[in-house]
Amino acid sequence: MHAHVLERKSEKKVQSVDLHRVLHSCPSRPAISYTTACEKYVRTKTIQLDLRSLNIQGDVHRIDCIDGTHFVAVTLNDEIINVDDAYCDRFDNEWREVQTDRDKVLFYILSQIVYPNFDAPRPEKYESLYTLVDESDIILLRWQGGKAIGFYTVKPIGTEIFSTKDRYIMPVVDSVYIRSEYRNRGFGTGILSDVIARFPNEDIGFSKPISSGMLRILKTFLTNRKEYRLRFWEIADCDVNGSQQLIWCNLKRAVL
């Protein structure tokens, strides 16, 4: 499901003091590098985001710098939500289901701004852009030192597929992302550990195609955890029942 975007045509001057937290970064640092091409005043375009699929009750805007075509900020009820900030109520290092409007906006920033612009997907590795989630999807953010560093989303059992009207017969991990500076630290394996803890008595599906990076993680996990080899499936949303394939079997065939 795509987000509906309502564009409010406004070219306005914004005092740097109002956006001081996001305008001071050095342009040489691209990871949510909020623009610094502007000095005391910037010409901006403000877009009002309709994020109803995230059930956000507040007023969300995206601000972009017209002159430098840089992303500036996302605001929730006029408060800047910065994905690089450490939030004092999230210092437990854990996967946490998204509940608050602020955390939903952080998920939007990670999935629709950081991932496509700073960790661009590589088609040759079966990576792709993500649309926004459906209303029934479960969103998990990974918190590390108070910062949201990644996410994964799950389609619950019974979720209807719009194009075919079929329904998922198991929970399906639909999207996965860890910011590049936090990779190779075990967070990918942590996703698998977290999802099986949340659905302890269920088979687990993974949306097709599975990226090369996730396949490597799955291979290591299933090599060490034999009890899950008959529980992890690759599933295509165009044919839920006919497309089901055991991931372990696919991995073994790939070796051959």
C-alpha cells in the first residue's frame, strides 16, 4: 500500500534557529545528513504526509530544501523527529513493537528516506524499495543506545492479499532493514530470534524474493538450529499456497 501524499505548495523562508538541530550537520556525512547548503535562511518545500496506513493521529510534514534538493526534516505536530537522536525512553537495546506516533514516524523515515537514499537497494542482490505497510502489519523497531537503527515488518496470519484475495496461512516477515553502519553485528540474526519468540508455535514465512544478505543469515541460523529447518518458508504474495518452498531445501539446492 502506497502512502498518499498531499503536497502543500509553499516556498518559505525558515530561520536557521528553528531547524538548528538539523541544519548544523556537515554535508560530508550523508547518513541522514540534513542539508547545510543553506545559511541563515533556506527556501523550502513542505509536503503534508497522509500516513493513515500507520494510524498516525498527528500532523506529519516533510520539509525539503528547494535550492539543494536536500531532505531537511520530518515533523510531527511541528516537532522535529530526528532518526539520529537518542530517545531517553528507548535505552533498552531490544526489538520493540511500534505503538506511538513518534515511533511510527521514525519507521517512515527509515523505510522511505534513509533506506532508499543512503543505503540504496541493489537489484542484483534481490533488494528492493519498500512501500508503506498495510494497517494490519506489525512493525518492529530495533533500538540501540536510544536510537532506532532498523526495522522488520510482519504480515499476520489471515492478512488478505489485495491482488488475489488469498490470505496468509502463517506470519510472514515482509521487510527487513538495518542501517549500514550497524550491520555485521548480529542484528540480522536477532530478527530471526525475535520473530520465533513472538510466534513460538507457528511456521514462519519470508516474502519472496529473499535478499542475498538475508539468505546468508538464514543459512547460518538453520545450520545451527536444525529444529527450524522445516518451519521457515519462502512465500510469494502472488501465489500464497502454490509458491511455498522450504528455505532450507532451497539453500541445499543452491549449494548443489
